[in-house]
Amino acid sequence: MLVFLLPLIVFYEFTSMTRPERVIAFELLRRFFELFGQIGVWSPGLAVIAILLASHAASGGRWQVHWRKVGGMYVESAVLALPLLLLNWTVQPTALPGSGAVIDQLAMGVGAGIYEELVFRLILISLAMMIGADLLRWNRDNVAIAAVVVSSLTFAAFHHPPMGTEAFDPVRFVFRSVAGAYLAAIFWYRGYGLAAGCHAAHNVALVALQQVL
């Protein structure tokens, strides 16, 4: 996952250096690290790298890169994005990520995939499972369902005030809630890397289609 996501992280970080607009989830992470004295703009990206390295170390797996699997993840991300694109085309609810030049829109789309999946899937769902299932010993299946619902609704609401900038639109809210549940399923069964890759692929495809159409 780290090798798969690293080019996307580098692309977002370097293309965002001179642009004031940032992915809101990225800003939330940056502000969180400021509480501990970490104010560097690189802290969210470094956090993703540290989390994935720590997860691999805890798994006890070999420190070996399977390049064929990494390449396959890019293909799988594109395939997994197709249902979202079809749903988006059906209801046409989604504004393009970012604004201005195409490179800025692509950067925002990729950044959203990385950091929104980190916050709303990896952190939120994992935290809910640790508290509800592991600590409180509630039924694991019920906790998982509740975590998916809460994370999906939070993900949709996050795009509107007070955190987001889009005026509330019920169609976009429902679309993002459904998309959030779909991405949560990918996270659950295929991991954070492919959830982030699918999200980023969907956003990049939207920008590309806008240029073509």
C-alpha cells in the first residue's frame, strides 16, 4: 500500500506547495498535529507513511515489494471507480475537486482520495471497531455496520458547512453517503490503499471527463 500510494502523496504535496486551497481532511490532520507541536505542512503525508510502515511492522510480514501487485492495484483502483462514475453520471451530483487549472483539480482529487479515506475510513472505522468491539465487547457485526453508516454520513456532511464550503444539497449528500458506504466496503475487504486509490481514480476521471466533454 505504501509503495502504491507514495507517488500519489508526492504528487499532491508538491503540486499543493504554491496553492492556498487544500483538502479539508488534510487541514484537519495538520491542525491535529499542531496540538503536539508538529506544524510542518508535510505532517499529514508523513503520518500516512508512518501508519503504513507501523502496520506492516506489526503484521510481521516480509519487507519485500511485490511490484506486480503494486501495478495491479492501479488497475484495480480504476475498475473499482467505475460504479462510482456510473452513479455520478446517473445523478450528476458532484462538483469537480478543486478549482482553477487542471493540475490543481487533479491535485485536489488525489489528495481527497488519500486523506479523506485516511480520516473517514482508516481512522474512523478502525477507532469505532477498537472501542465498540474490542474494548466494550459489543457485537462485532453490529459495530461494523454502525461504523460504516456513521463514517459514510460524516463523510457526506463533511463537505458542507461548517467544515466544508459547499452549500447543502440533498442529492449530493445522498450520493456521497452511498459513495462513502461503497468506499467503506472496499476498505473493509481490500484495505485502505485501494479505498484511497478508488477515490482518487474517481476524482481524476471526473476532471479528465470534464476536459473531454
